[in-house]
Amino acid sequence: MKSVKTSLFLIAATLFMSGFAMAQEKKVEAKPTITTSPAPQKPTSPVKWKEEVHDFGDLKKGVPVSHDFTFVNTTKQTVLITNVKAACGCTATNYTKTPIKPGETATITATYNAATAGPFSKTVTVSLNENEVPKILTIKGKVVELQ
């Protein structure tokens, strides 16, 4: 058994050395391969938002409040709002339903019902065109019981 192991070792060593010798004859140099990838590009938005977060401050309980988020189409293409979705039933939305041409402004209205006392932070997700990354808008504040 020992002679078999020794034979295998000698065969492996011989193959290794012959490969090393052939590489030396051909003067093969092992050069490290350096690959660089471009820095990740931040997705560009086809629009410029006036603001993405609105703080109502203190609100009276039971009195709904609304805020208009606006954006300008900064491209040379027409932009279409394809979907607007509030994170919960306590927030209603309305938005520009017609195509927004270059340079035009559009509005997304978020209305909070203010039915429950306490602080809140709610989101509205806006999808533009088909392949754009959705934009998340936030409304926040504190509902207080006034006497």
C-alpha cells in the first residue's frame, strides 16, 4: 500500500514539475487580471419634486388635512402617472391623470383623515411611466384632541 502511495506522489510531482518547466520555457507570466466596473449609477428621475416629505405639525382630531406634492417634468418626453397608492386606508389620494408634457407640473394630493390621536407618518407611493422606480412621498404630524 505504501508503494502505491509513493508511486502516486511521484507521478503527481513529475506532472507538476513538467508543467512548471513548460511554463518556464514559454516564459508564461501570470499577470493578475484587473477588472473595473463602472460606479453604480443612481437612477435618474424624469421629474423634479418640490418636496418629498410634508409635516403637518399638530392637527385637530377628526379634521382631515390635505397636502399637494408637486413635480415638474424635466425630460424631453411626456410623463404619465401610472399609479398612486396610499399605505393605509387613513390616507386618500388624488393626482393628475393626464400626460405631463416636458416642463409641465403635476400634483399628487394626499389627504389624511386625522381620526386617531397621536403621531403619524404615512407614505404614498407614486409610479411614473412603466420602467421608472416608484417615488415614496411621506406625510407626518401629530393628531391632538382639543377641548
